[in-house]
Amino acid sequence: MEEIISYKYLREIHQKEKNSPLICKIDDDFYQRLKEYFENLEDEYSSIEDKSSPKAKLLRSEIENAKRIAESIYEQREKKIVQAALVERKGGRPNVDNLTSSEKKLFESITRDLKKGYQSIFCSKNSIEREKEDKEENILVKINQDILEFVDSDGNKYNLKKEDIVTLPKEIANALIKREVAEKGSIS
């Protein structure tokens, strides 16, 4: 059931997004309903004749605070989308299930541009062939428990959570499987 957007609801979404390393679930039409919420508040404010009245001041304050919270929600989600795009560019499989349709388009666009940029700088035809071979050296794994963030020898950061299904370089995947914090996965 869709939650009616209110100041309280925005604060709840903001706290969830702020406290989670993953993108939180919101309704696909969240941004459209958010826009309507602000239009309604602005209409209500416009209908108040005495802009210096306590009601007008309170409403103006609510609008400004709600806009700050909404922008913060978007910025937190935007940062997570960019991080997910970087993981995807490096051959990983980030969880993007909780993105709205517009956010998925943004994610796909960023990922596509990152891949093009990388290839234009580092890839000749021979290195593209090597990259394809390297991808065959990756292993799909399911993470069995949260793993503290770590950095591999190439400087790639990994922040793996329980239930993540990701493609990792062979050495890292095998080390995690050996430590029994991951198992060979398959997409079902």
C-alpha cells in the first residue's frame, strides 16, 4: 500500500536511507508523489493572505525543511547508484532491485558511460580480448554473512553483505569460499 507523503513519512524514508548501506525500497512513483506533495504545500501557502501569520510561517518552514530532507534522500540514493554503477563496471553484480524506474535509467546510463570511458582510455582491441578472458576468471558467489569492507591488490573496494550474490575475481571468491563466508552461487 502506498504511503501518503507527509513530512513524517519523508523523515522515516530519510532515516532508513541514511542508516542503510543499500538502497532502500520506495514506491516507483515516489518522486512523482513528492512533486505533488510540494505543489500542494505551495498552493496552500499561496492561499494564505497574511504571509506573516504564524500559520504561514509554520507552513513555509515545513516546505523548506521537507525540501532539504527530500534533497538529502535523493543525494544519498544518488551516491549509492553511482557506487553500484562502479561495481557493475568492474564486473560485479550490485543489487539494484530497490531502484525506481527513473533511477534504473540513471544507473544504466552511468554504467554505460563508465564502461565507455574505461574502454576508451585503457582498452585496445587486444586488451578488450584479455578483459573478456579475465571475466571468465570471475566466480559467482552468494555471501553467507556480512563481511567488513576490504580492498584487493588492485585497489578495488568490496562491501559485502549477507545474501548478496556477486561476481568476484577467482582468488577473492575462492578465499571467501574457503573461509566459509561465501559459497559458489547461481542465479535462480
